[in-house]
Amino acid sequence: MPLDLDRATLGGLLSRNASRWPEKTAMIGEHRTWTWAELDAEVDAVAVMWERAGLRPGDAVAFVLNKRPEVVIGFLACARAGMVYAPVNHKLPAANNEDQLRTANVAAMVLQHELDRELAGIAELPAARWYVGPEGIHGGSLWADHERFAGQKPRFEADPDTVCYYNYTSGSTGRPKGAVTTHRNVLVNAVATAEGLGFRADDVYLGMFSVFAHPHELFHRSILDGGAFVILDTLSPRIVAETIARHRVTWMMAVPSFYEMLLESRNQHSHDLGSLRVLESGGAYVSGDTLARMEEAFSAVFLPVWGSTETTGVGLGMAAGGERRDGSTGRVIPGYEIKVLDESGALAAVGEVGELHIRGPAVVSGYVGQPEETAQQFSDGWYATRDLVRVDADGFVWFSGRRSEMLKIGGIRVFPLQIEVVLKQHPEVRDVVVVRAEERLRGEIARAILSTVSGSSLTIRGVQAWCRERLALYMVPRIVEFWAEVPKLPNGKIDKRRVLDVAPDPGRDERTLEREPS
């Protein structure tokens, strides 16, 4: 029976699953597995614990946790009790987190005792605190106290438009923003992506994105049909491969570079990854060659997708087994609508680059406590993504880059992605990011930061020669740097802010090669 999105809530689906499949595996953690009945009961107990402590519907609860089962339990307990889940990226500076706690008006916190020192420098923490594990330096209650409320039910009853969490942007380029997200937003996206991409009730799902980025995507499709999902807190390809083999994972989501590492680990350790049928890939460009190579290597469908915090997840993609175009991210997922606007604000012509705007019932209404940012990016139900794309006559979307990252070299528009795509084709390049730099005479120029495969003999002149053969001369990077690693965010995306914080150094080469002047 189709889900009635005008009545459905996360807590209601959890109760349905517990009634329909009480003994069926729901959540698989490192040390324990939960059935749907067990998960439902634990969520109830946590929700009651918070109610008894004086928390009320609408109160925001900040979570300072690594990826672990308590993330899912806490998220669903907030949803059931009418509270708001607010994930905290403890890897950001304290000033960012203090701003988040203030704008979200956080009333309580759930802390992992190993991480509480990460909050040093924050002047005021909410008085209500619960520790996962031993009590930490900030004091409070223990998460395990919820066991006293086993068998009890919370008083609150949510509806589809109840806010269930603040879905925070990464903060990699500035102030993190909390998208005000409802049950309806989450479940519309779950239904749209499950149907649009080909997710099945028997899929065992493993989400590899950061716990700070779209935490609902760890479970939201699985809860629709009662499928199992795995919670794993590591980026070790070996451990991930072992987990896939042990639990027969069929569908996973990660950034493209992680699949490269997983493939290398499989080849080294002979892990059985034959259960995988879909490799969903977001957060970075995927070339047609990479797509074909991955599908052949894994004997699985490789699905590039695009999503955002503000769209409550994936909004563009290619269905498993559906039509695709090399280099494209795919078409708009059913349930969303897109338009592309040129620099004047008019609709861009077919094939013309412009800014992507998107709307639909899964698109949020704005940001919590940030009215100016909301007004800048939301209008009449449309979200202005600041991503530059072109769309062909058949509706396939190609990304050019972020509007804020576009270069003007000699008065000509250049998108860093154009250069990155060419550099990624070089067999010795492992990771690359292209950013803006300045020269006194030339003005804006392209600066390329690369990490290379082991034993690479690639030189600056070699990089520039490779580009000259494939790009217009003005697009060839004037500055080329070899770093040991291109810095990444916890979700696996390139951390461009950390790159830009480092002054350009045309002679930088962190490999064993002798430095070569530019």
C-alpha cells in the first residue's frame, strides 16, 4: 500500500514496522543488532526519559556523537517526542558550534564522553545533558538511564509537518546553517529516492557519509519497507569490506574516492563483495570512464547522485538500470522540480550554464535562527543552490561547479571542475582540487593541488603539458602543488576551506621527488 505522506511520521513508521516485523533485523551496530520491535521500544524509553526530565515538544537536542547506533535512536526519539535533533560537528572550531547552539536555541545535549573536550571554549552549554558511556567533564545524566522507562510511551503525537531536526550544512566555506526539516521533508525524500533510484525492501543499506551530514540518510529509506541498515564508524576500507561481506550489504552510499580505496582493499585482501548490487555516489564528479570501470570491477550498478542539506538529500540521480549519460549526474528525481537561471535571472537556454534552482515537498522552508541567509536562498518555494549546471534536451544535468568558485581568467569564465576533470584523467593523479589564486599582472589564475599515486614521477611541467593538450591555454594551472594528501571533510568531500587557508607555494612537493621550480 502506498505511503500516505499527509499522515505518515517517522515514529508512526517505526511503530508499524515493530508491529508488522517484530523479529526482523532493523539496525546492525558494531556490537549489537536491533530488531524493529527492540528499536521501537528503545526509542520510546529515550523519549519518555527526556519528557520526564522536563524537555518539551519543539526543544532542540544537540548530539555530539560519532557515528553509532545512539545517533539513530536519538533521532527517532526526538521525532517521536516532538523534539528537534541537532547534530553537532565537533570537528569544527568551537566558535562555529557555539553559534549553532545559540541559533538553534538548544535545550539539551547528548554527549559521547570521549568527545566532550571538543566543546572547550564554548561559554554556555545547556543544563540538561546525557552522556553515552561514562559521565564526562561537563556533568549530567547517563544515556543508560532510559532503561528505567522501558515499556512506557511518550505523550506527544507528531504530525507530518512537525519539525524533527535541524539538518546542518558542513560549514566548510563559512557559517553552518541548520535547515529546518520536518517529518514530511524526510519521508518525501525517502519515497522519492527509493522509487526514483530503485531501492528495494530487501536491500541491506550502508551509509558511509559523515554522521554530521544528512544523518537521516543512515536509515530513512530502510524504514519505509522494513529493510536492515548498518551503522559503521570507520573509513578503513578493510573494515568496511569485512562488514559488507559479513552482513551481505547490497546498497551503499559513499564519495567516489572511497570506492577507489575499497576496490584497492578488496584486491589486496580478497574480500567477498559479491552481495553489492548498487554503489550510490555523491559529493564529487564521476566521469564516464570511472563509472564503467567501477561497474566492471564490482559487478554492481554505479549511481552518481546530487543532493543537498536543503533538499533533505538526493534530488538528482540515475535509476538503477535506467538510461544514463557519461559525466552527467542524471535527471531530477520524481517529486522535485528544477529550473536553471542565467546571470540576468532569466531561464537559461537548453545546454546553457546557469544556477540550479529546485523545489518540491522535500525542500525545507529555510534555516533556523538565520533569516538573512534564508531570504538569500529561498523564494516562493524555490531553493537557489548556487551550483552552476547545464541541462540537455532530455533533462540530463551536468555540473560546472559552485557559483562562488567560478574563476574569471582574462575576463573569461572558467569553472574549476573543468580543470579537475582533466587532471583526474591522468593515471598518476589520485586526488585533485583547483582553486582561485592571484598574480599581480595576470589577476585571477588557476591553482591546482594534487596528491599522486605511490611512486609517481609526475612533475609540474608534466601536469601543465597534460592540461595544454586538453584545455585552452588560459585554463592551464599556473600554480601546481603536490601535497601528501588533499584534505577531506568527515563526509569525504574535499575540504576547500583548509586548502584556501594555505598560501600558494609553487614549489611545494611533499613527495620524495626533488622540488621543481615552476
